[in-house]
Amino acid sequence: MTIRAVDCHMHIFGDQARFPFAEPRSYTVAPAGIDDYWKAVSGTGIARVVVIQPSAYATDNACTLDALDGFGDAARGVAVIDPDSITDADLAALHARRVRGVRVNLRSVRAVAAPIADVLPKFDRLLSGSDWHIQVFCDPQTLAELAAVQPRLGVPLVLDHFGTIDPRGPESHIEDMRRLVEGGAWVKLSGSYRISTGPHGDGVAELARTIHAMAPDRMVWASDWPHTPNHSGATTRSDAVVAYQDLDTAGLYRAVADWFPDDGIRRAILQDNPGRLYGWDD
């Protein structure tokens, strides 16, 4: 069975002379472009991507938009915006460039400081009537707060990287995730190396199956390429380049077959579900 897989979470970094990083930021990295990406996933079934605005660029989406132009219709994007200054015309321009969501960072550098109960409805009002979603990057301890706010939202939530749940517990985080998924949230089964440091991704396969069972039609996969450096969350203004994590991106894709041996399940996660979420009709 041929699958036209979608990588639902990857980043592009450009040359700093053209796309300067925000000041301050958590890391400085070398350029990682479109050709580099296709080399990293060579031999996989990946045919489409979702380019996610990284924290290092803050709300300057220029590099992400340039990447969307480069990928063409094989790409969709998720932007980072300032809800207090963006206009309807700005949002329309982003939509025309194939952006389909906004990312809200509740975890790392430049994390949203306002209470979740205030900030998420603000984004929701901006996106009302659109086919966009709110993508959330958060600690698992935050899932309960998200679940409390979710009934007030009209657009879907999409949770980054397994909700950053540790496969070893606690069980309450799984139950908070269940509440969110039952309320309509989507989950990216991605960034397994962020949540398990075991030699074989200890516990990740079981966690993937547990979350998938909550709503099989709202699970997607992503590589998180180019695997930005581990960092403490502290900020820097240094231009000293830090290396990406040395990971087998194609191997992360192949791991899905270990998690889900069934061809139909993999097709849904890799192709059909993201097609609906990001607006590909075929």
C-alpha cells in the first residue's frame, strides 16, 4: 500500500543575514533548508510537510513563509502571532500563503505569560469561522488547565509531541489527555526523543497506542526535524552556533510501523488524518 505521508511538524532555518533570529532566544543554529530536509527523509513515504514556526524567530514568520513558497502545495504552515496586534488582513495574507494554524508556546522561551483561561479564548476569537487550529506546546502539568478551557473554544486544539507526557507516568496526565481528546483535540505522535531517553524509546510505543485508541481519527505523526538542540529554557543573545541533535529522522518515520503494524492504521495517521486537518483534498 502506497502512503503519501505528511510530516506534521518540522522547521526550516535560514541564513541569519536574511532571516535574523529573535533577541533573546534559546539557541542559535545553522541553516537547515528544504534540500537538507528531503535528504534527511530520503527513502521514506513522506510527500508533504507542515512547517512550524520555531521559537527562535518569535513572531517574525518570514523564514517559515519563504519555506512554504519553496515547498509549494506540498506544504502547510503554522505561524506564531501576537494576538494583540495582528489584523484580519494579516491573517488573510497568512492563509493565502497556506498557513492553517497558530502555535501557542506555554513551555519554553517566550512562553505565553498570561493565564491560559485568558489567552486561548483570545486566539480562538481571532480564528473564529476559519478552518485553522490552535497548536499548543506545553508541559503535561498544563493539560488539566487546557481541558478546563477547551469547552469555551470553537476551533480545535492540536497538542505537540504527545503532550510531552512521560511514558512512565503519572497516570493523571493520561487522563487529562483523554479529556482533551474526547473534547475534540488532536495529538501529534511526534518528538518521541523528547519524552523518552531510553535506548529504544522506552515506553513510547505503548504510549502511542494508548493515545491513539482515544480517537484514531485525530492522531497524526511528525519528525520534529531538524531536531533543535536540548536547552534549559534560558535565553541567549550569542551567535555561537549549537549543533542539532544527531538523530535518524527516517528511523523516526519507520518507528511508526513498530507502533502500528496495521497498514490501515498507519495510512490514517500518516496520510488521511493530516489531510483533513491541514486541508489537502487528495
